[in-house]
Amino acid sequence: MGLYLGVDCSTQGLTAIVIEIDGDARRIVFNRSLNFDRDFPEYGTTGGVISGADGEVQAPPAMWADALDRMLGELAQSADLDLDDLRAISGSAQQHGSVYLNARAPSVWRALDPSAHLAPQLAPIFSRPRSPVWLDASTAQQCREIEDALGGADRVATLTGSPACERFTGPQIRRFAIEQPGAYAETARVHLVSSFLASLLAGRDAPIDPGDGSGMNLMNLRDATWSPEALDATAPDLAARLPPIVPSWEIFGTLSPYWQKRYALPAAAIVPWTGDNPSSLIGTGIIHDRVAAVSLGTSDTVFALTTTPAASSSHVFRSPTGDFMNLVCFRNGSLAREWVRMEYGQDWDAVAKILESSPGNDGWLMLPWLEIESTPRIAHAGLRRFGFDRGDAARNIRGLIEGQMMAIANHAAAVSGTIDRVIATGGAAVNRAILQVMANVFGVDVYRLDVENSAALGAALRAYHADRLAAGEPVSWKTVVSGFTEPQPGHRVWPNPKLVAMYADLRRDYAILETLHKDRAPIC
Ligand code: ADP
Ligand code: XUL
């Protein structure tokens, strides 16, 4: 019998899931979430982030550490768990965000006082007290410079899996190195959010896994090594500042004495952390083709597994299985849905009734670019309404959510060939009316998983996989995910054939509007 812990540090909160595996008997025995704004108000975040001028969006890394500390405390107090059986821990985090540490970090980690909170003890280690996160869009100039140095956007995409993107780590590091050369000189290590938190658990510098490494514009996608030319195009002496890249399943340490003493936890193995999207791939059980996952979190993403990288996808990452995953990311996800709900004074039940009352919005469309958008790249924020105005609550709500689903379905063609079904995950996947729109727009069955946070579940499953591999008893990915990710019949949403045909026409109109308006400023 073994327990495996998976942690997900996402944009808005931190979730921990413990799975128990006893032969064929498998179950979730702990599942808890903390919300940054609500549970850590002292850090002053909104939606887990702090927005500044010129597209800057950042978050304090100390807050993530604080949340990890509190979560392990809650886990340790969970009376019905025998944590001596905790064998391995892995995790995931929002992708692309970077944490900048000075040379003191390793000695501070080794000397942590188990009787005291973690976050205040970390104060001396940051060479940059706030981390840029994936919502940051301040690095357009650095993206162009990197692309120019490497021979253009297509060349960067072939080399690293994505064209230079504003939110990706390489352009973020470049901006920091150029604008704050003194602080960059002080920086001995640049971590991803994932490898930073893994380092805290192990009490030593953690490696980066190829899944999260692919979100940096710095890794050679084919062989999962740092690309010397991408590093040179980004910032001086960057190679010395990056942790090594190791396979996602390679155990690199054990839970450090700080945690063992503080919470009476065993010396569990620490498995490299990865990005939330690669982790969700495992947590949604996508280990074969013809299935796509749609994650309706702070960002909306659609992704699928592939054995060879697809040239047409906007991002190709390595997957935690060692294969590849294609992904498209939409910046206007849950926060835009939340905004339209509140703007028109509705609760989620009322939103559901509005969606159900007139599918297709009587033919009226909206391009849902409340904020600047990454897919397609939209520099001028603002909703584009066609045929109705801002006063019409129902049409605005339907227009925004249907527009989002049409954009996801249209762009999903780039991540996968034929799709037989969609697995929906993320906070908004609990909303059946939204999944019904998704099913009608995609024209396939949509399944919601039992577990809301598939990234945390994926992390726990990855911990199990790595532990068994290290024990010389490797388990296939099919076996790893079985018992946790099978779609439940009660969670199936069927498409309505009549509405599928209607949305197919609307999707064509939507695609035309998207192309016509993506380079234009909003009218109002
Ligand atoms: P992340 O992992 O990116 O931090 P989550 O996947 O936890 O985000 O999703 C959080 C979002 O889920 C919230 O912003 C909220 O808008 C959305 N959400 C929660 N409940 C519902 C609901 N019933 N209907 C639609 N959206 C919901
Ligand atoms: C993916 C992306 C987001 C973040 C936050 O490229 O930027 O999905 O991982 O979830």
C-alpha cells in the first residue's frame, strides 16, 4: 500500500491530492485547495496576481511557498491518513512563470528552522521579489529580438516548440537582464514556478522537466536539452543560471529534514514537477490519440498527446510520458466568464439558464477579447459585438461563452486530428451548461472528470509512476491512470445533432470575423 501526493500551484490557488494505491484498489484520500486572494490576503493579489503598467503581471514567490507550507500542515493534521505510507511527491505549477534566486538560496534551504514558517525564512534568497507569470505581456520587444537573433518566428518554433511568446520564460529573462542588469548579476539561479517549489520540498536545487522546459523558448524540443543558441539569444551567462533538465520521472531527492521535522512526514521521494498543462494530460488520462482535453481554468487551453510534434499547433511541449503534446492557450478564460457574469449581475445558475434558453444567440456573435488575447494574438483588448449592444445581458453572456467555445473548437484542429471525445477539466468544467455548449460546438461527447483539478491528480499519478519505476517494478501509463481517470457515465454530455449543424455554420462565421478583426482595434 502506498500514498502519493500531487500538488498543483495554479494561478489562483494551490491544490493537493493524495492517492492511495493498494494493488487494484485505488482511491483519492485527500483533496484540498487554498485560494491565494482569500487565504493569503497579506500578499495583495487579485486572481492570484498583481498587475502593473505596460502589460506586467507578477506574483510574489513567497506566497506560493507560504501556501505549500500551509497545505503540508493541513495534510499532516489529516487524522485519517497514515502518512508513514507516503512514498513519493510530485507537483505542477502554472507554466512559464520564473523565480530568481541569489547564491544564498542553497544554504538557506539547508538551514531552515522546522519550528518556524517557511516564507519569512526565504526572504534573503530572492534576487527579484516578484515573479513574472504567464499573464505577463510586457516582452513584445524581447520576443522580436530573440526571433531576429535565431532566424525568425518559424525557426524559433521548430527549435523550441513555440514562436517567441511574451509570457514564455526566455523573453521574460531577457527583459529582466536588460532592464535590471544589477539584479540579474545577483541572480545565481532562474527557476520555473514548478522547479522552485520542488526545490523547497527537497531542500536542494531541483531540475526542470522537459514538459515545463518546453514553455521557455530555451529548450531544444527534440532532444530536451538547453539550446545553446537560444540561451545566447536570450541573456548573458544564462546556461550557468539554469537547472539541469532531467526526464519527468527521474527522482532527484527526498523530502528535506525541514518538512520531516516540521510535520512528522517521512523521507518521501521527490519527483520533478512539471507544468499544469502537461500534468493535466496525465490527470485527464490522455495517454492515447483521438481525445483532446479542454481545461477551463484561469486560462482556457486545449491539448492532446502526439508522438510527433505537429507543425500547425501554436505550442508543442514535451509530455510527461516522453512523447509530445500540442497545446493552444486562450488568455480570456475564466476571468472573462466571471466578468460577464458579474457585469450583468447573474449567478452561475442564471448563466446556465441563459445559455440553455437560446443556443446560438439567434445568430449574433461576439469576439470575447475582454483582455488582450494570445490565440489569436490580439494587441487591442475589448469585446467585439456583432448585431447587439452592451445593454443586452443575455446576448452578451451567450455571446461571450459561445464565442469562447467556438474559438476553442476552431483552434483545436491544430492540436489533434479527428477527435472522438473531449475531456473537460478546470474550475468551470463543473458547469454543465457550459459543457453542453462545448459538446454542441465540437459535435462530440464531452466528459467531465470526477476530480476538478486534473493537474494535481496528474502530479500524484506521476509520483506513483516514478516510484514504481525506481523500485524496478515499472507500471504502464495505462495502468497508472486506471481507476482515476475513466469518464463517469453520469458526467457525459451529448451533443444535440440539430445544434451541432447550426454551430458548424456559426463556427465558420466566427472564424471569418476572427481573421477580419484580429488586427483591428475594437470599435467601442
Ligand atoms: P486555475 O487552476 O487556473 O487557478 P481553476 O481551474 O481552479 O483555475 O478555475 C478557477 C475558475 O473556475 C474561477 O475563476 C471561476 O470563474 C471558475 N468557476 C468556478 N465555478 C464555476 C461555475 N460553476 N461555472 C463557471 N465557472 C466556474
Ligand atoms: C499555457 C499557459 C497557461 C498557464 C496557466 O501556455 O500559459 O495555461 O499554464 O495555467
